[in-house]
Amino acid sequence: MELPPHLASVHDLVKDVAPLGLPDEEERMKVARSWVDLGLELHKSSGEVESAARRAWTANKGGDVTAFQASWEDEHGPGRRLEAGSKGALLTGLGTMAIVILRVVWKAYVTYVVAILAASLLASLAAGPASTVIRYTRVMGARRTLTQMRTKFRQQTALVVRDTLHRARMLAYAAAPVFAAPVFVSATNLRGLGTLRSNEEAQRLTEEVLRETPAGRAALAYAKDHGITVVYQGDSLEGALGGYTDALNVIALDYAGRTPEQLAEVFVHEVNHARTDGDPYPIGMDRDEYVKAAIEEEVDGEVKAHEMRMQLAAARGEPEDWSSDYGFAYKDAVGRENDQRQQQHLPPLSAEAERRVGDEAGREALREWARSAGYEEQFEQQWKRRYLRPVADAATPDW
């Protein structure tokens, strides 16, 4: 839901006390419905599995069967966990729906107040010299009204989060072992990030390199403008050069044994992940579509890192550095194409054609690198756990 364009200028007078947030209610409602669907499916599966389990111990006897029954009926057994997962998913879906409804009502109320304010400001023009005082009084009155109502809406949202989504979160944690997957931020990410201590010298040197290039400066500005925390840690990311954690809005870089130039490339790559703002989103995508899109995001990040490296060489007056999967494939494809053209007595590729041929080959080489590095398997696992991903999003109403 968005404010009508003709009221936008009037809303500017009160937007600091009456922010509208993003017009994403439809997308949030889709996520809510996905959670409800998951809850209903788990409830159905729970009943079917419970029935099958009971048949197992009623139709069979023995020590193993007795042990199985005791484990199943334990308060932490699979049956209880499936039930908890069903309730958690349903509560998350219904709680998210409630927040979406509150957001829509709030935006409708803001639109109503702003429309009245616009009409009263127009009417005040007939008051002559007193119009300035009248306009000021009416704007301040609208601001007070919106401030009071916003407080009430935020209180209602807090109640939904506390009473519904918080309980859903606890249930989801209880159900997590059934899915053998993390619910919010993976334990590996949390362990790697540690206490978020950062090496200031590594940061200073890396940012000096980044500021030498347009791509680096743009990445630094994006991180600053979007409140991204960047930490430089030594040998703590289990072999990874770096990583961006969506739920924490954190970029972690492993500076151990790496030059500031190498870290700057990784920084640009990880900022590219941050720019996608949660896309690709696995809910609503089939597996192959999601895996392909996720790999393309990795490819884009590597290409942007390559572009920064070329800009850095140009800024320093150094030879261009093509020593990467992308660069090798790029130069090889252009060279082969020009050799063929020479044999056919054709002129060499134009600069634009070189970029097209080289970029296509370079990107295909990066896709092959991603597949060989196990990215397909990693993204398939993310897709299988897709219904767990929105839990953190559901608890952030973003007024």
C-alpha cells in the first residue's frame, strides 16, 4: 500500500512521526500464507506418522519395540516435535498476517489524516495574513495525533510479536531437530563471527585500497548507508574468504594471510550479496530455478570483484591482472575468436564484441567453478529448508 502521489508533499510535513515503511504487504502476506500451509501440512503429516507409529508397537512385541514406543511418547520425541513444528508454523503465519493487517490499517489511517491536513491547509489560504499561524497549528495538531496513534499501533505490534511470534519461535526451535536444519542464523555463522571483534589495521588498509576505485568506493558507501557491520577476523571462517550473514547484516572477512587488495575484492563480492536484499527467495521458486539464481548471484559477485581489480590496476598504472577463472576464460575466448577471424581474413573483434564474447565465456567458467566447489549442493540444502527462512523476517515489522 502506497500513499497517493498528490498527498506525498503533505506527508513530508509529518513523515518523521508517521513513516509508512515499504509497500511490501502483498509479499509479506505470501510469506504468511506459506507458513500457514506448512503448519497445516505438518499437522496432517503428524497425524499420519502418529498412526503408523502406534500400529508399529501394537502389532509387534519385544525390547526394541518397547524402546521405540518410549522414545516416541517422550515429551521430546518425534511426535511432539512435529506437533510443535505445526503449531509454530501456524502461529508464525497468523502472527505475520496480524502484523500485515496492522500495517495496512496504519497506512490507511496516515492517508486519512494527511488528506484532512491537505484540505485544511488549502482552506487556510483564505485566512490571509493569519494563514501561516493556522497552517502551523494544523500541522502540529496532525503530528500530535499521528504520534499518539503510532504509539498505539506499535504497542499492538509488540503484543503480536510477544504473544504469537515469540511463542512460535520457541516452538520452531523445539521442532528444529526434526528438520535437521538451523531455524535462524546457522550455528556455523555464529561460531565464526564470535564476539564480532575486528582487526582495525586490516580494516584500515583494506578501505584504503577500496577508496582507490569507483567500484570500491561504491561498495563502501553502500555498506555505510545500509548499516552493514564489517568485521575483519583472522582464520575464523573455516576456510572461507568471507561471508555475508543476512539475518545479522554482517560481512565477515578473513584477513589471515591475505593482502588488502585481496580483501578488497572479497569485500566487493560480499556487498553484492547484501545488495540483493534476500533474493533469490526460495519460497515460490522450484529447486532448479532457485539453485540457478543463487549461483548467478555468486557469479555476479566474482565479476564485480574482477572489475574492481581492473580498476585498481588502471588507477595505479599497473598491468591488467587477468589471473582468475573469469579472466583466464575471458582472454582465452577473445583470443580464439580473433584467431578464427584472422584465418577467415576478417578484422579483429570490436571492443564491444570483445566484452560480450569474453564476459559470456568468463561467466560460464565461473558457473563451472561454482558447481565444482559444491555450491549446487549448498543451495539445494537451502531450498529444502526454505520454509524455515522467513521466521526472522516475520518478527521484524519495520514500521
